[in-house]
Amino acid sequence: MTVQIDGSTITRNGSGQLVAGAAASFKSVGTANSASTASNDVTLVTTSTNSFTLTMQASPSNGQVATVKKVDNGSGTLTVSGNSGHSIDGGSINLYYENESVSMVFYNNVWYVI
């Protein structure tokens, strides 16, 4: 028996168990503590007392999902902005507080907050 799920093949072994044909895929995680461009699926940001902008990557693909989270209680504001004319819901997003986050999906030249 073979079942196709999202491009991965799952087969039944001799004991009736289902066995995945490929290893699990994990999301990339990065950090930032100054103005930079996000290059990971998840970006954990420390602002301290500095306010700065994290810019999303220039060439995202439709369906790409990204999350940005402010992980410290510093007074600095984090602004998350699009790149190359790609807005975030028509503008940008500000994160002010510890553990505040935004998750977005890219579709047709716009990052949509989800």
C-alpha cells in the first residue's frame, strides 16, 4: 500500500505499521538584535532599548510562512516591514512588548498576517 501526502510517500511495512519515506522537515530559526533582513522561517528578536526595522526577504515564494517574535522586555520597538514593494497587510507591523509576535503568509506580492 502506498499513500501520497504532500509529496512524501508513506508505505505500510510487513507488520502493518505506516512508515514515512522521508525525514521530518523542520523550520529554520534565526535571531536579530539590530536592523537586518529576515532570512529564516522564524526570527527571534531582542531590541533592548533600541528601535529598529527587520525587513522581510526580497524574493519570497507564494505560500511561504514567516513568524517574527520579540523575545525581550526592552523598551525598543521592532518594526517588521516588507521588501521590494511587498507590504505587510498594506503597511508594516510594530512589535512593542515581550513575547509579542506576528505570523504571515506571502501571496501575490503581499505578506498577509495570519
